[in-house]
Amino acid sequence: MTITCTCGSVMRLSLRTLIYSSKVEINNVPIYTCESCHRSEVFSAVKGDLTSLIEHIADSQDEPSKIRFDECNELAFLLMKASDQELLHESLMNIIEERINELLDMLLLAKSLNDPAWVEELRGRLRQISDHYVISGTLGRDH
């Protein structure tokens, strides 16, 4: 996926590592980077979740040293899967559909186990996918 930078050049989306408070690495964050001026910008669809994660880290007594953002955010997870060399032959739509089916299966399991916290987490993950997909029509993979 690409967007245009304020300098007029192309910004490409990639999964990068952010350092928070010089102590915590947040891996696999979708970030646009300009090839010319090197300006960086967090993918707008994940900004809210990234902000929430940082607030949680700031409020937490036990700061982890490394966090995988793709474990907290479905769009980051899907972008990571889409960039996996072993899955390049798969269509993005197929990757999205497989993940939605996995989440729906887990949702059925969570409901059968009567685990409301897990049910809500899974609904949130499905919402992350559907909210972005409905808005943009794609999660993006350069072709």
C-alpha cells in the first residue's frame, strides 16, 4: 500500500518496530515511510489501538520489554500474513477470509465455554477487520 507524502513522494507501508520510553519495543507496527524525506506515519487504521496499547503500558507497573503489535491488532496481523513469503501465492481476500473463519470458530468456542471476556476480545478483532474493510475495500498488498 502506498500514499503520497507531504513532500510529494511515495510513502510505502511496512511493518516496523517502535520504541516507547526508550525501554519497550513494539514490533510489527504498520508504518508508512517516505522514500525521499524519510518521514514516517503510523497507518491511520491502527492509531487508536496503538494509542490504547501505549496508554496501557504507561499505566502498567510491569513494563514488558517487547510487544508484538500483530498480537494486539488484526490489521497488523493480516498485513504480516500478507507479507509472509510462504503466502505470497495466496490472494489477500483468501487470507482475510481464512482469518475471519478462524476468529468465528474461536468465537463459537468462547461462547460455548461461557467466557464473556474472550467473546468480547474476539468481537473486537472481527470489528477491526470489518471496520477497515468496509471503509477502504481492501487491506492492501502492492502488486
